[in-house]
Amino acid sequence: MFEAYFQTFEDPEGGVALTARLAAFREELARRQLTGFVIPRADRQQNEYVPPSEERLAWLTGFTGSAGLAIVLATEAAVFVDGRYTLQAAQQVDVRAWSIASLVDPPPESWLTEHLAAGDRLGYDPWLHTSAAVERLAKACAKAGAELVPVDSNPVDSVWTDRPAPPLGPVTIHDAAFAGEAEADKLVRIRAEMTKLGVDALVLSDSHAVAWTFNIRGADVSHTPLPLSYALVPKDGRPTIFIDRRKLSDSARAHLERNADVRETDELTDALTRTAQSGAAIALDKATAADALSRLITSAGGKPMGGNDPVALLKAVKNPTEIAGARAAHRRDAVALARFLAWIDREAPKGTLTEIDAVEALETFRRETGALKDVSFPTISGTGPNGAIVHYRVTRKSNRRIVPGDLLLIDSGAQYEDGTTDVTRTIAIGDPTDEMRDRFTRVLRGHIAIARAVFPDGASGAQLDTLARQFLWQAGLDFEHGTGHGVGSYLSVHEGPARISKLGTTPLRRGMILSNEPGYYKRDAFGIRIENLVLVTEAGIADAEKPMNSFETLTLAPIDRRLIDHRISKKEVAWLNDYHARVRREVRPHLDEATKLWLDAATEPLP
């Protein structure tokens, strides 16, 4: 009945192929007189989703997560992942050839100090690491008496004989009806931030920043409408965009040339060298700028100024047009979600559906809105123990049947021209256990605590994170991921710099869109996550002595009432009933009669 349009379910390569690749890679390292090499999951701009030509970590190790790193030495090798991917890495990586270690605590540098020997030569690709990352590697090498060696060409590419070609996705213009601000006006604001920094030029090394500044979108990576590109913005004069011209139609080129010069990507190094030769102070984004850029500026006589990309914060604060677009995108997405949830409730108890069936159905319902451009990330559809894998991605091998007694966790999102969505629902298939209800209710109460939060203007996500965890902590439970991340406007579903987490230090500003997604995961049993997107707004408190903010929930989808137990408070019940009433009010008019009846039952007020 359904067809998946944006996702494949093939298993990553493994076995003999990966064993041969590791052996060939070690031979290449020996030929280059390197003792070891560091392979990050990264492209030249530190994108979350990278084109197939940049999937070096997955090609060499089999690990397909969106964050990770590998280190290969002559006789030992390790894959480093964070808490989201511990279970996934154990399933994908050959533990006979690779050890699996922490990406965070302790970091890979600790592993290096224990495994490097004096005189070893550890190689790295300076285009795939930030300067901060290189500094950490250099300290680890120095501690072990080893040498950190930059390479001119990546040794993985030398043995990856069938490496895909770089992408050439066409560039499109992001219309003012969606962007809400002209490129020239954005450049004025960017230059005002440059003046504050006291720099002569700014390198936009993050393609998201280029796309936002010049109101363009692209198709170079999966799930994010990204045109891989750079830009150099001088204090005075026209900026320059560096992009493969084969991606540009005549109209896209004309659009860009209204405000900037357009050059080929490989001309960036020459342009940066010329700018640096005058001793210019050049701002670089510490999160995305390759170490190669900093090295180039320094060698040409310039002053690389590492810091936070000022565009990141400008982009994170949505303007009124973008906010209106986000609301429209979520209402549209809600219709597809309601149709999907009604379908799951009707079909899943029969025991014939699989996780892949759920993915295909949801993507098809979204496609039938007529406005879908892509899913915003690979849909996570995990039932039973697969739901406990935080970033689980179903394959034909792992595909599990959805049966009564299980929980189905489905985390998905969509890219529409007017907004980006991200929503997770946990669905009871048949009768849930008391333990499932208890855990779900604790997660829900944390979700509601964030949704109802009132906080001073300038408060950070770290100050709110505890609200989401408090009810889990009371039972000795927790979850190993952040509570919320920023979301772009028809850009990345994971956008900085703000987030709700223990590490979220960026102040939350009105106009930012973030996720609210506490969870709980019982290994080998089930997973629970409840996620809505929220908009930071003015709290509207009469007689407040200081500016106060709150959240407006954007996502409109029922939360499974069957999983709620008696511990929920009256104020929490009131919030849930108000939320469900809003879902009915805004979504019901756009549904067929059968789905209307389902929605009425799913959003019936709790007593």
C-alpha cells in the first residue's frame, strides 16, 4: 500500500569487506610512514549530514551514526561514540577488529595517551578537524612523546577505490515569502556583529550560514536543503561566495550576484591568502572552520580569530515571517501525523505491521500534503527493544514486527519550504504494563514541565534541563541525551547555538525554535520519548519586574492517553487537556470523517 520515498533500509556493509578495508588502510599508512590516523565522522564543514563521498567513517568501520570518530594504529583500532550510539555501534562494528570507546568521557585523547608510543607519527586531515580538535590531539601526542602529522591528501581516499563523486545538487532561491528578510539587510546585521568583534573579514565556513545569509537552498546532502559552499565577508566591499558553478542556474547566479561575487570552491584558499597577506584579522567559526583554514591564514601573515560564528545566533532567532511559516508547517504536518496515528491504531494491533511499514506509511502521509520536500532526518521507528536504541535506524535485517504488548517509538520530521518539523510519539500497542505507564508518565511530566516553564529573558537551556529530568531522577532514572536542540527554518533540524541540555549555555532568545524531548530507555525492552517543537515567546506576566519568557508549543499531535497513570497532577492534566483541545481545534477541520472520529477519542479530556 505504501512506498518510502526518502529512505532506504539496506544494512551497512560488514564482514569480509570491512576486514579487507582495514588491512588495506593500514598498508597505506605504512607506505606513508604513519603509525596511525584519526578518522572523524565529518566533512570539510562539520555538517551533521554529509554527502556519500564524505562517509569515510562508515566506509571503514561500518558505523553509520551521525557522530563518531575512529583511530587506527598499527595493531589496535577503536571507534568512539557518544551515549546515543553505544548500542548501535556494538551492532554495526566488528568488535574483533575494533574496540568501542567513549567519545565524551573519557575522550579519545585519553585513549591516545595510553596507546601511542614515543616516536609514533599520528596523521590527520586538517580539512576534517577544527583547530580546537587538533589542539587536543596535539596535546595527547605530546604527552605520549608522539608526533601529530597533517597530511595533504586523506589516506582513506587512497584505498576507497569506488568513492562516490562530490554532490552537485542544484541551488534554489529561498523566496522572500519564506525568508522574511533580504540578503542586503542580513549583510548589514552581520557587519554590525563584525564591528563588535573588531575583525577585517569573516569566513562563513558553515554552509547553513551561507544559505541563510544569501537566501538560497540546495540539495547536496540528505534531509537538509544545503548547498555546500563557503563565503568570505570583508568589513568593506562585496562578499564572495565560493561554490561549484555547475550547481547554479542562470536565475540562481543572478540572485547571488546582486550582493556578492561568485567564485569556484577551490578559489577560497587563494582569496583567503590575499586577504591575510595584509595582516588582516579574520574571524573563523570555531565549531565548523577547518584547521586548514587557520593554518592557511597564519602562514599568509594574517590573524585567525576563532570564536562563535555571529550568523549562527542571527539565524537562530526567527523573524515574524519564519515564525508564521513554522506555525503553518506544523499545522500541515499535524494532518499527516493524525492520519498516521489513526492508521497505526487501526492496523498495528493485528500484528502484521513492521517498523519499515510504519516508516513508509508516515512518509507517504506527509508526501500527500503536496508540500513535502524531504524528511528532515531518517525516521526512527523502533518497537520493543529497538525503541531503546536512541538513534535507531531500521534496516531490513533489524526490521521488527509490531506486536501487542510492545511500545512503538516513532521519531520523524519533515522539510517544507515554510518550516522544518521534528516530532516523537510513543504509542501503546495493545495493553501497556504498569512499568511502561510509570516511565511514560514520568517522561510526560518532564515534557509538560518544560512546556509550562516561565523563565527570565537570557536564561540558558542548562538552567531548564533539570525540569525535564526531575521525575525520572526521583526514581533513579535518566536519559543520555539532551532535552532539546535548536531547529532551523527550512534548514537543519539540529541547529545551534541554543539547546536545552546540561551543556546549553547560550541564552534563549525570543524567536528561537527548540525541541522538547525527554525520554527513557530500558535496554532490551522498550524506549519512550515525547517530543514537540517549541517557540520562545514573551511570557506576558502582568507587573513582572523583569522580562520573562515562556514557550509556545508548535507541534500538534495527540499524546497517547493510554500510557498515563494516576501520578499526573491536576495542573499537568489541565495542560494536556488544553493542548489536546488545541489539536482538535486546529487539525480536525482538515481530516476525513474516520480520522476525525479517531482524533476525538485520542484527545478526549482526562478527568
